[in-house]
Amino acid sequence: MIRPALVLLATSAMALPAAAQAAEIQMQVANPVVELSIQEIVRSTPDVAQVGAGVTTRAQTAQEAVRQNAEQMDRLIEKLRSLGIARKDIQTSNFNLNAQYQYRNDGQQPTFVGYDVTNQVNVKLRVLKRAGEVLDALVGAGANNIYGPNFMLENDMEAKAVARKNAFQRGKLQAEEFARMAGYRGVRLLEVSETFQSYGPMPVSGDAIAVSAVRAEAKTPIEPGEVGTAVTLGVKYEMVN
């Protein structure tokens, strides 16, 4: 629809008084406005990966389940440290203690089978060529839950800048094309906003990978591939002569 429009640009300031936080700037425009959403994705070679590794133990008492789990997690963390992974790159992400029951279909009361304890750590890998070695070592150290690896850029500012520039240029070219089709000579920028998203290889499943504590002869192959950094710009232009 081609018609004059009144564009409201909202601004906010977290530290300002409440009366000033919802300030709006009114811009009177006399010509049609074109609004676009432009996404650009920049593909890059990842430089870090994140792996989730943990241990689940079961015992008849909560204390015993926790004790067994602590012993196995100590071995797992010691193995990570022996591989040269810094403590700052090992972070506990989850700890659960739950009573487990076997439920029956004959209407009888469920049977208590023990307490399960799960302890999970997130591990940042900075040498990607050793990712398979680390996974094999985790299994050998007793990990029976493994997530990942998830590849990423530790610093994606440069990739975002490239994607932002490409998206802005493409948005302006598209707006100018619309303006020419509508009989106008050019456009004037009214508003721009942006959002970010990272893309990596799609996981096979959101569940944990259950692995055996028996180490196999074959080494685990890991391919980092590429990760994508996406910038989505929302732009509004007024058509002008």
C-alpha cells in the first residue's frame, strides 16, 4: 500500500527514570515507506568446541550414590586436566539426585530400585584436532553421558561485522529497487535494528549419547566443518525523489 506514514522510533535507557524510558521520536514522512528484514550468514572455521560429559551412578542410599559419583567424577576431571585442559575450561553444568522406581502395570505399588546421581560438566576444547582423543579419554575415565561436541567461534565480532555490512548493503539495494519500481529516485533510512544467531552442524538428537566405559581400539573421528554467524537487520526506508 502506498500512502504517507508517521514513523515512531522508540528509544530506551535502562538507567533513566521510568518517565523517560519509553521515549518516542516522531518522524513525519510524506512518501511511502518500505520495511525489510534482511539476513546474512557468514561461514567460518570454528576455533573452539564444547563437550558435555558426566557420570550417572545408582545405589540403594543417596549417600552411597553421591559417594560413588564423586569418585568417578574426580577421575574424569583428573583425566581432563592431564590432557592439558585448564580448570577455567571445565565447569559444572548439572547435578541431580533422584529416587528411582520400577512401575508396574498390575495396579501394585511401584518398587524402589535406588537413587540415581548425575553430575555433568561442560568442557571447552581449544585444540580441535584433539577432540576425538578427548572424547575417547572421557569414555576411558568412566563418563557414561556425553553431549556434543558443539563447535563455535570464541570471538565472533569480526564475522558479525561482515554479516552486518553485507545485510545493510543488500537491504539498501532492495529498498532502492522498490523505490524505482514505484517511480521514486532513492530512499532515506528511517530505522534499523538487528538480531544475531549462530549456526553449527545439526545434532542427531537432543538426548545424551550413552557410551560404554570399555574403550574401543578405533579412535573417534571428529570433523569441525564450518559454523555460521547470522545477522538479521530490520530496516525501514522512506522513498524519496
